Amino acid sequence: MAYLEIKDVHLGFGTPDNRTEVLSGVNLSVEENEFVAVVGFSGSGKSTLIALLAGLLQPDSGEVMVAGQPVKEPSPRLGIMFQNYSLLPWLSVYENVELAVKQVFPDLRGSALTDHVNRYLTMVNLLPATAKKPGELSGGMRQRASLARTLSMQPEILLLDEPLSALDALTRGNIQDEIIRIWEQDRRTIVMITNDVDEAVLMADRIVPLTKGPRATLDEGFEVGLARPRNRTTLNTNPEFRQLRSQISRYMRTLNDESKQLNQQTIVDLPSTMPIDFSVLPNRPAKGRRRPPIFDRETTFFK
Amino acid sequence: MAETTAEKIKYRILRFLDITGFTVFDPMVRLAFGEEPKKQTEAISKYFLIPILFVMLCTGLWWVIAPKHKTKSGEVPTPDVVWRAATINDTFSSREQIKADDFILSGSEREATLLAVTELIATREADLEILNQALAQHEADYAQQLEQRIAPLKAKLATLSGQNRELRSVAKAAITEAAAQFEAGQVASEAVVAAVRNERQVYADGRASESLIKQAIEAIRSEKYKPMESARLSVNAVANELQFLNKRVDFLSDSNRSLKVAEAEQKLAAQKAELAAATTAKEAISLAKRVVRSEDSLERLSGQQYASAMTVYKQIQRSLFTVFVGFIMAALIAIPLGILCGLSRIAMACLTPIISIFKPVSPVVWLLIFQIVVGAFFLDPDSHPLFLFFDSLPWLGALGINPALIFSACTVAMCAVWPALVNTALGVASIDPDHVNVARVLKLGFWDRLIKIIIPSALPLVFAGLRISLGVGWMVLIAAEALSSSDGLGKFVWDEYQNGSSFSFANILYACFVVGGIGFLLDRMMIILQRFVSFDGGGTSL
């Protein structure tokens, strides 16, 4: 039996006569210590899926099971990292992480507590900024603080809800590397939502696309067979990577009506016009001036 | 880039100005440290000089328009009159303080001060003589001028009344004639009516024309003659000072506490000697009783203070104390209730009708209600244990806590509770759902969630509500004090209004500025507190 399982889950919002079925018939199995990436379009119900996994929402029908037990309520075991960081703005970075640690490990006191907190802050390279409040940090630092908080709870499953979508490309690369590094150091089950196929192929073991909502479902996944550690720079020339990436991208495009339209091959007739032939125009320069040599070159278009 | 100490000081000052909200002084600090002089002078002239010019313009308008409007309480005071009223209040207050100090002065200090004061009296009396002479001179001048101006008008009035009397007698003769004709049957009754009406009309016209001239005479009489007025003012000032100095002499000699205590001690010693020389038992008992009584009164005397009259500063103190008591009462009720309303929608639904109905009620109504309801607790205020306890405390006793103060504080609390309550409820109810999710994931218990997440998240709105509450409370207090007999700035205004002395109107305007100034300072204080707890760096409106 898989470690994390979603069995035939349906979830909708609204009144009975005006219901939007967000997720319909969703099935997913994740093995222990597997890195699964879910790719999907915006508004297809990705955050709802993660909230379901974390226990923040309950499905209308179907079950979410972790290690054989159904998930009824959120807990620190299911470490969710929110899309908009959810750091408490009146506490410093250190205090934010400390709050989580104190909740999960109430027996830790004094220097043991400080060491624990600092270990995770060092892991995400935020040690110089521990006394700052979230309002004083950049987006990347906030994301790292949120990651540190989630990791310091030492959850069994990491649920990352589009962790890097609000960052610039360079910071994104940095934090991707950090997540991979942390995962390799300390293997855990990770389910990551992302909208970037490249990122998914770089980081995950398996990629599961989420079809377009409403009534989104999870299709069969694509196994990523690339060997680890994956080098970002050489990956672009790796044929297996390119094939996988284009396969997934093409598949995603078929899901979306809009991109289906973009995909169509259409032949457009160009208007039939004749370009002007400059070589026959009179080109008498002013008195005493030599005609510039450019006009002596042959310029012929269609005649 | 390392910061020099000058820069460190500059940024510290700038940060202080930012926290206290006095950012208008920002360019001046920057200019003083030599940063971008052109830009700073531009900013100073735009945001400091021009507003100052505008305020001066308004003051100038006040100065010009005020004397043009004549009311039954005298002229509307100009700014200099208001300033003079302010200095008079200040002098009175400092004089009361000096008297209080004199009362307990003793020994060589007392004698030295007494000597100095008696010398001052002598000089002042000489000054008064000179000023009185000048005043008499001015009065004579004024009387003469007045006579000159009024004489022609009076003559005109005399001739006019003579004319009017003649006209009236003519009209009265016409009435009798018409009546006689009617009796003789020559004319109808309407003629008699017409004649009577004519006489009435003549009478009214005569009165109207006479009263016009009388009004003109009155207007001339009521015009102020500047030199005489200022002479009178200086005479009054010196006379007041002399009165004060004489009272000081009194306090330094006859009524002085140390002298009275010495006298009482002497008397006690004599009584004790008498007791020692007593022969019979009965005599001994009565003499002993006398000794005990003397000892008690001696003890009372040595702790006595001068019971000064109410000065403006004492009233300001009392008002501030009342408003803070009321505000704290309001905060203690509003914040827990607000948190409850924010957390539980049922509680919010229950309290909404009560809040909606009682929020618009005027403080005057609350004051009357509280006087009746709360007054029932203190049927005999003089011997109520609560007031006796307050009087015995060192600092509160000086303020003189009485039921009227409690009524005013309750009124302030009742009116100030609504903004704080509504804002707290809003703050608690509108927590970012992300923070709530964090609490859920961390599995925080109810109290942990409340203290660690809900309250810190709601604090900015809570303090915004408290700030509004304090402002409302201050406004309400002045109205409540004007109506109840609780001593404070409101009572000061009300007394001045009832008083009708020459400085009343100016005192009322002075109180207006004082109330406004104190309200501004209270508001600033709350803004600073609000800035300390707000984590979103949000600015506050004015």
C-alpha cells in the first residue's frame, strides 16, 4: 500500500443548486520518500488539492490516507508550505520558526531549542537575518523562512504549494537547489505543486498533471528517469530531458482549450504586393556630390 | 558604508520625529545636517512657512473681525485679550501656590520673606497712587469728551420730545372733537376710531424717533475710550497685586502655620503646667481632658495645608484624571467584549442591536442617567468608605474625588466604549485566513491561538479604536463637566459663562484653546502607541 493515497476524492464549493465541482474523481498514490510534482494550470484546483492533503479541507466523498490512517485534521506531521508564506508579521524569523518548534517539540528548552531552530535556519541560509521581521525581508528570504519553519517541524510529508511561483528566476534556481539538497540529505515524501514543467522535471521523481478545472482529475503520471544529482546546466542538452519535457508540455497543451487553439496549424495567405524596385529611381546627388556607393549595389526583389 | 556619528544622530532624530508624527520638522533636521540644502529649504517653505503664514492670516482675520461684532456679553475678544486672560489665570494660579508655600514657611525664612513683602507693599502702594491719579485724569478727559459729543444729541432729543408732546396733544384734542361731533350726530363712529388710531400712531412715531436718538447716545456712551481702559486695567492689576501681597503678609504673620503651632504649643505647655499644679481629682480630670483636646488640635494644625481655591491648572489635572479613569474603564469593558464578539458570531449578533441603539446616544443623557443610577450607591458621600479611602491616599486626596467625578468618568466610559468595541471586534474577526491556517497546522490550543495569533494580529485595529475612544472621551468629558458639578475644564467654562465678568468671554476662548491643545497631545500619545504596535508600517491619518 502506498504511503500517501488519495482515493476517488470529490470536492465542490457552493450551494447544492449552484455547485462548482473543483476536484472530481482524483486518485493519487505516493510512495514513501518519493518526490512527486503536480503540474497544472492556474485555477485548476491545485491549492485545493494540497489543502486536502494537509487536512485543511475535507472531501465530499472519497478518502485521503496517510500511512493507512485517514487524514481528518491538519497536524504538524503534514508539513504544508503555503503559497504566500504565511509568516506571522509581528514575529521575527527566529520567533516564527521557534513558534512551530515549540508546538511540535514541547520538551525542547533553552539551548537545545536554540540549536534546533538555528540548524534549520542555517539549512536555508538565513542565519544573518534571524532577527528581522518578515516585512523587512525579500520574497526569496520569506520563502526560505517559510521552508525553514516547515522543515523544523520535521514533518513526515512535505506539501509544497507552488513554493517558487512568486519569485524571480534566479532566486527560484537557488531555492530549487536548496530543496533538492535538503531532500537528498534527509529523505522525505514530498508533494510539490508547480506550474513550471522544467522545474518539475528537474526536481521530481514523478510528474502528475492536473487536468483543467472544474472537475479536475489527476492523470497518469510521467516517470522521470533522469539520474540524480541532476545538473541544471547540462540538463538542457540531455535528450531524455528534452523529450520528457516536450512530451509533458504537449500533453498539457491538449488539456487547455486556449492552448489547443494556439496549437492549430493554420496557413495564412500573405497579401500579394510587389516591393518597390529602388534601383530604377533617379538618384542624382546634389551638385558636386558623389553618389554614395551603396546605391551602386544590386538590390533586386521580385521582378 | 559606515555611518558617522553625525549621521547616526541625524537618523535617530529623524526616526523620533517619524514615530511621534512630527514629520513636518524633517527638512529642518536634514538642513541642519547639511543634506541637500536647496531641496530642504524648498520643503520648509512649502510645508512649514506657508502653513504658518496661513495660520497668521486666520489670526489676523480674527483680530479684525472680532471687534466688529457686538454681543450682549461685550465685544468678541481679540487674540491679545485672550492672551491677557491666559496670563491672568496663570498669575492667579502661581499666587495660590505662593500663598500655600507661605502658609507653611517658618523660622528665619519666614521673617526674611515678611520683610521683603512689606517693602514690596510700600513700593506698590506708591505706584498705585500714581496710577490712580492718571486714571482720574483719563476719566475726567473721557467725561469731558463724552459731554461734548452727547450735548448736541441731547439738545436734539429735547426739541424732538417737545415737538412730539405738541403733536400728541393735538391728536388728543382731535379725539375729543371727533367724539363731540359723534355725540352731536355729525359724523359716524368710524371717525372716532380713526381719531383714536391716529393718536396711537402719533405716539408710536414719536417714541420711535426719540428712541433712535437715544440709541445713538447709548452707542456713543458704550464706546470704549482706550487710554482710560488701559489705565483702569493697570490700576486693577496693581490693586489685585496689593491685595495678594496683603494676604501674603497675613499668611506670613498671623495666619502662619508655624506661628499658630508655636502659640498652640505654648498654650499646651501652660495647660500642662496647670494640670501639674492641680489639687483635686475632679479638676485634674477636666484639665487632663483639656490637655488631650489641645494635643489633638496641635497635631491637626501641624499637618494643615492652605486650602487654595481652584485654579485652572488644578482643573486641568482633574479633567485629565477623570478622562483617564473613564478611558480605562471603557478599554477594560470594550477589549474583552470585542474579542468575544470577534470570535463568536452569535455574540456579535447578540450585541449588534445593543451597540446600534446605544452608540448614538448623547453624553448629556448618559450623565443624567448615571447621576441618578450611580448616585444611589453614594447616598451619603461624605462618610462613604470609598471616598474616605481615596482622600487618605497622598496624591489622589489632593484631587478631591467626589461622586460628581465618578458620574463624569462613567459618562466618558459609556460614550468611549463603542469605538473601541467595534474596532476590536473588527480586528479579531478579520484575521488573515493564512494565519488561522498556520494555527490549525501547528495545532495550537484555544488560549495559545488567542494570545499568540489572534490578539497580536488584531492589535493595530484595537489601538486605532482606542485612539478614537480617547478623542471621543475627551470631548464628552468637557460637556459632562459643564453640566454636572464635577470640577474641571468644563466647569471652568460653565462658571465663566455664568459669571459675566469682563474677562469671561476671553476665558471661554482661552479654555477652548486649552481643551484643543490637550486633545491634540492625547491624540499624539495614542498615535505613538499605535505606531509601536503596528507591524504593517501603516501610516495614520491626521
